Amino acid sequence: MNHDKPNYYAMAVSAVLALLIAFPLIWMLLMSFKTDFNAARNPLDFSLGMWTLKSYKSVFKDQAYFLYLLNSIVTAFGSTLLALALALPAAWALTFAPSAKRSGVMIWILSTKMMPAIGTLMPIFLIYNQLRLLDTQLGLVLMVAAGNLPIIIWMLFSYFKDIPFGIIEAARIDGASVPQEIFSFLLPMAAPGIASTALLSIILAWNESFWTLNLSGANAAPLTAFIASFSSPQGLFWARLSAASCLSVAPILIVGWLCQKQLVRGLTFGAVK
Amino acid sequence: MTLNSDSNSTEAMLAKQGFWMLTPAVVFLAIFSIVPLLFTIVFSLLRYRLLIPGVPKFCGLQNFIRLFADSQFIESVGHTAEIVLIVIAITVVGGFLLASLLNHEMPAKRLIRMMVISPFFIIPTVGALIWKNLLLDPASGVFAILFKHFGQTPIDTFAVMPMAMIIVIVCWQWLPFATLILLTSLQSLDMEQMEAASLDGAKSMDNLRYIILPHLMRPITIVVLMELLYLLAIFAEILVTTAGGPGSATTNLTYYIYSKALLEFNVGTASAAGLLAVVLANVVSAVMAKNIKRSVGL
């Protein structure tokens, strides 16, 4: 219950639980400043001589890291742009030019998301192989965009729904064409909603770990696959794993912290605000 | 009359424009879902193995018959259900308790919330590998060191109870999600209604039952739906920690199909199992469909 007086008992319990939940990440950060040897042999020793930037240097020295990073950026931003380009007109149609079939179309769109990716892995893999899309940035951009498109359409719809229909109608009576209606009226009014949708799409695409692991190899692999490569036993690698992990999750973690409110709204399609 | 026919033709034009604006997205989605699904259906009826030379041959329902005779397949369906049900139960109940706690006014509120929701934003392969190595490694993971410190012998948790470890990792990823959604929903609760109820002598259990839980039904439905979508398809966490093992102890349906598809290149069997996964997901979502429609106000 949200009384105005601060509740110190609640704070103490919350703080302990929050520390427990965040502990794996805090530990990862601490280990990233050790050497691989010390991360495994002396993990609890935090004396002054233990701290080093060696692991970060070694990750940066490995040229491949920047290739993975670039692939992550291309996949996340490319798929977001593509999905928005497809979703904006679709969401406009569903909100402002609805037909009798609207509810059916929307459920169909969502149902494509409910179809498990694994059900289409084999054909997608073979088709990609034929079209030479395997292990390419374009292939990943297309697949990740398709995976997020249903959620993006639904999310945009939930924002467009809240725009007063009267304004759009007034524009129509004034003789605005469809492009004018969208670019001069809808986009400016829905800009914050579109921005949160784009952010959510970037977060989902950055963390996507099914298609990025199965459709990429040496050329197009993003950070998800880079980190997965640490799962093969290669001796001491914990500090480097930690450093690479910190670098890979930091941007999305910061974005996530900054826009919690918008994320909740987006992930619940406007049902929770 | 003129006005009426005019608005009719405007409406017809609008419907036409709507159709064309919707088409690119629908076609794109169809290419990446319906078209491959049709291929999956055809493949599932073929004897088709990439590692064995020869033309794919029609074999009727043999792939399905062989699947149902394969105890690993049956087991993998059970493992999938186990992960989905346990994780949803833990994260929804835990998320509700945690959200109720965080809903109190307290110092350092923002910092505490930031820490609680962080795991949700972490790349799945990162979270899984940090748990497996830095925390749970039986030789020098942090838990092993604590165990040794208190004179206990550390357990190789991934060998003794691999499935429990997968579930722990997945709960760690999804508890923040449930907490965040339910907390946001709690904050929009009408406090005056609760205070009025208290003045009328309502006990806190009554408040919980008649005001708080009904208010949370919608967000809980959505949390369950979103988790279902993702938990049915858990993959990366298993790939980087146990690779489905030891034996097939942590092989869920997704991992089973992956191993048939990209490790054995058995297109026929993988497609048959893939098709069953699609059917399973459709059954689940058909059950949920009514609730979803109501929850998002369609």
C-alpha cells in the first residue's frame, strides 16, 4: 500500500532482495576487472592489486569483437527500421480505416508470433541456404524484423487508438490525402509512442537469441553468438567472458532503465499504463 | 441522398486505401510464417535426410509414427511443459509479492527498482553463461566458494539437477518482467476505493480479494501470455549451458527439434516435430485467445 510515509522495513527487505536479484550482474561487473586467472582462483580477493583492465583490453584487441558489435547494431537498427516501415501503414489502416475484418486480421497477425520459430527453422534454413542469405546481415535483419513485426503492429495500434479520431476526421474534411494525413497529423501526434515502439524493438532485436544463433556463422554473427562462443570449454576465460558480457549488455540495460514506463505500456499493448 | 452516397463512396475508398496499407505487412508476415509452415508440412511427409544421399521420398505419416515411438521426443514435450508451468507459477506469484513490496513508499526507490528489473534486459546467452560459470561452477563458482567456506562440499548442480538450474536461470530472467508489469498496474490502483473499503471495516484480505486481485487480472493474463510465447521456445539458455543434457535431461521440444534439424540434418523428422510444436502452441493460444481479446479491449 502506497502510504506517503517512507516505510523503512519495506525498504530493508526490498534492498536485500534487489541485491540478490542483481547479484549475478554485479558479480559479472566485478569479475570483469580481474585477470582470467584471478577470476577463477581468487574470486573473493578484492585487494588493490587485483583490479585490472586487462580483460577489456583483450576483448578490444580481438578485432572480431567490433565485427560482432557492428552486426548487432545493423541487426537491431535495420530490423527496427524495416519493421516500422511495414507496421506504420498497417497500424494506420487498422486504426483509422478499419474494415469488418479488423479483429480477425489483428488476431492473425498476433498468431504468427505465437507460431514457434522452431516450427519453421528447417525450411527457413534451407530457403536461406538456396538464396545465399545464410550468415548475412540482410538475412538476420529480415528474420528478426518478421519476428518482431506482430508486436510492433499491436503496439502502434494501441498508441494510435488513443489519438482523438476527431482530429483525423477534421483533416479528412479539409481534403488531406492519406500521406498528408499520416505525415502531417498522425506522426507528429504519435511521435512519443512510435519512439517507445522503436526502443522496444531495438531491445528485443538486440537480445534475440534464436535466429541470430541458428542463421549466422563467422560473418554475420552478432553479440549473442559472440557470447555463446564462450560456452565451449577453452580453459580460463571468466574475466574475458565478464568483460565481453558487460560491453554487450550495457547499452540495452541503460535504455531499459530509462524507459521502464513506456516498456510496460508497450509490452502489454496499452492494457497497463 | 447525395450526402449519403458521397459518404458511402468515401468509406469505400477508405476501405480500399486501408487494404493497400495493410498489404505489405501482411505479405511480409506470410512469407516468413505461412510459406515456411507449408514447407514444414510437406517436409514432414518426406523421408528426407541431408546427410544421406538420395532423393527425398514420400513416406506418409512415418515421421510422426517414429516420433511418438521416440521416448526422447515424448520426454522433451514433458520438459517443455515443466519449464513453462513452473516458471510461470514462480514468476507470477513471486512478481506479485515483490511488486506489492516495492509499491511501498521508500528511500532509494528508483535504484532498488532498477536493480530488480535489470535481468530482463540481459542477452539470454550472457545471463545463462554467467550463472553457469561465475555462480554455479562446482570448482570456483561463487556458491562453491561459499559452500567450502562453511565446510560443506560444493555440489555440481548442473550434473545433479540440471533441469532445476535451467528453471532458476529462466525465472531469474522473467521475474523482473512480471514484477515490473504488476508494479505498474498496482500504482494505478484507486487508493481512495481501498481507504473507503477499510473505513467500512474491510480487512486487508478482503481488499486483496475484492479490489487488488480483480484489478490485476488483466495484467496477469498478459504476463502469462507473453511468458508462454517465449517460454515455449526457450533455446539459447539450454544451448550454452547443458546442450540438452546430461543425456536428454534438459532437452525441451525446441532443443529436440534443433538437434534433429541442425545437428542430424534429418529434415523429415525435424519438420514433423516442428509441426507438432506449432499445433501445440496453437492449442495453447486458442485457449488464451478469448482472454487476450478481452484484456487488450479489442
